[in-house]
Amino acid sequence: MPIQILMPALSPTMEEGTLAKWLVKEGDSVASGDVIAEIETDKATMEFEAV
């Protein structure tokens, strides 16, 4: 079932980011706290966790 995922702001001034790597395969179970992706900006790369 598709769901919408909002990209978190890595800083108060962040305006855009890039989904650098998707870490979960289609059909995999995801629990709160699991890292599902890596988000990259011009200044940092951050792991994105499921809530």
C-alpha cells in the first residue's frame, strides 16, 4: 500500500534535499526507528528513520 513520506528538514534553513539512497525493498516490513533512506543536501547526509 503506497503512503506519502515527507522529507524532514535537516536544518531551519533547508529548502531542498535529494533522496540519495532508498534502503528498504518493496514489500519489506518497516518498524518505527528503522532507517529507510539517506537524504543528502549540499551540507550533510542524514539517515531517515520511520516514525
